[in-house]
Amino acid sequence: MACDFISLAAPGVQKLSPYQPGKPIEELERELGITDIIKLASNENPLGCSPRVLTAIESGMSELALYPDGNGFVLKKALSDFYKRPLEEITLGNGSNDILELAARAFLKPGDEAVFSQHSFAVYPLVVQAVGATGISVPAVEYGHDLVAMAAAITEKTRIVFIANPNNPTGTWVEEGELDAFLMAVPENVIVMLDEAYGEYVQPGELPDGLDFLGRYPNVIVSRTFSKAYGLAALRIGYAFAHPDITNVLNRVRQPFNVNALALRAAVAALGDQEFVKRSRELNAAGMQFITDGVHALGLGVIPSKGNFLSINLGREGLPVYEALLRQGVIVRPVTNYGMPHFLRVTIGSQAENERFLVALKTVLKAVA
Ligand SMILES: *Cc1c(COP(=O)(O)O)cnc(C)c1O
């Protein structure tokens, strides 16, 4: 018998169940032998990315033998100029998931606690457990963060609180006033990770901008990504703004070349094309309305969302509907692992994809009725 390698793993790691990503199109093609599949399962941008990104990547192709700039100076300078904040506040990540993990590795040890909301992003409990700390999941209210209860859940063991605004997979959000009151209540030695992965999809001025809190609350980290509205999910690039001392700590645990050279170039080009971001936001808003109306017409409810996705309440087990949608060539996301077994999460796609999804959903619901 082979050695029990699982028992050799660190205690936190033994209990981990890996993140379940959306099903890849190629996998479903292999399984069903069908083509013409659409994927509305990973909150990817149906417009792709800015054409400027392709030019930027081409210009980096001749330098693949060289290590990237481990400090990512050019991108940091671009972010610093764009947001009018000091360079010393910026950490770059291999996706913003990397940022979440850096914070967990830098600030948590076994015995420490990290607070997050029920139904919030699955990566929070993962990064917390991986370092042997204890995740405290605070019951949600109407599927959204209960910031009053989250503040009350903070103990002297708490080192990090994770807040996703808007949250994935629910699309729920927190308002300026409640966030401000929460930050006021949080002790200064507790890090607040404000995850704004979907910030670009929010209409300007509609939700609090995490960066506005940095001055008043030096314990805040604002994390953002190029994976969603900028359409660079494949390249893995995200960033955070935080107090220079927090930034210093995050950079101690960061791998020296955590962000690749093509991603660095691509992100600079993407940041420079805000017209693309605006088009993405507008397409999303129209698609959100279209799918919401279509779902209501089928007699189903949704959780109001400010992301580029919508959680639909089927009023019945979601998994069989998910499976039936797969057979129609439509990949969405089951959220049973988020404690939402009666919901499916669908990413807002192009108009054609949204129409195809609604037709498939209608067909499938009729069949399983
Ligand atoms: C998608 C997502 C992220 C970012 O993922 P990366 O691709 O690693 O940047 C972060 N937080 C939430 C809530 C997300 O949904």
C-alpha cells in the first residue's frame, strides 16, 4: 500500500475541496460530441477584449525568452496615473485570486479567523483554510452581506474580513453608508479586503468606490481584476490598492515574477481603452434587463444583480436543469456548493447568447416539469 499522502498534507489542506470552475466548452464538446456550445458560466466578457490588447501582445512576442519586469513598473505607473493614487499602494497579482491568497498568506496563521458572508465568493474560504486559519461564515440577509452581523462576528482572533461588492454568485451589493459604518466599526488591526472584481460593470457613481475609503481607513485593501469587464481572464492579471505598509507586506509573499510579460502589456493596453469598458457595461446592462424580463416571463424569480451575471431562482433543484441545459449546448453555473441548490447562475452574454439561453431554459423547464 502506498503511503497515505493525504494525511501528510498540512491540516488545512487536508480539508480543502478544490474550487469548481465553470465547465469548459471543449470538455462538453468531447462529452456530447456536439458543437455550437455557448458558455455563460464564468462571467467572461462576450465582447472579448479591446483590439488594442492584441497589438500589445504581438509586440511582446519577440521577448518570450526574457523574464517579465517583476515589479511591473509600466502597468503600475499606468494604474497610478489612471486612478491618481501613489505607485507605492499597488500590488499586482496573477489574477485577483492571487491577491486574495497573498493577503491570506501574509496576515493569517493557524488559530486566526477570517470573516466572510454566506453565499460569497468560494475563494475566500479556500485561501483561509489553506493557511490553516478558521473561516467564519456570517449568515446572509436576502442573499447579501449583513455588514452589521459581520462587524459583530469580529473577535480578537480576526485578522481579515472579505467583502465582495458586488458579490459573486449573488450579484448583491453594499451601499456607501452601510460600508462606511462597517469600516468605522472594524478595529484598525483587522484587514478589510474589498473585492471589486465587477466594479467596472457598476454604473459610475452607483456604488461606493473602495479607493475613496483608503485615506480614511488604512486597513482597507481594494482588489480589482482585468478578468471581467476588461476581458483578459486567460492572461491572469489583477491588482490591489492598499496602504504602502500593507503593500510592502503583500509583496514579501508574492512570487518574484507572479505576473507574466504578455499580461502586463495587455493590461496597460486594456486600461487605455475605457471606451471598450463602457461598451461592455452598456451591453451588460441591456442583457441583464433582457434576461431578467425573460426569466420573469417564465414565472421565475432572480436576485437583483449589479454584476455581469444573474442568479435565477428555479423554485426546484438546479442541478437537473443545469444538466438538461448542457444537453442543449448551454453551459451555466450550478451554485449548490454556495448553499443555493435552487438557483442557477447565468453570465450575461451577447444578445444572441442571451436569446439562446432563454429558449433553452424554456425548453428544458417544459421537459422537466
Ligand atoms: C472573478 C472573480 C474574481 C477575480 O478572479 P481573477 O480572474 O483571479 O482576477 C475575484 N473575486 C470575485 C468575487 C470574482 O467573481
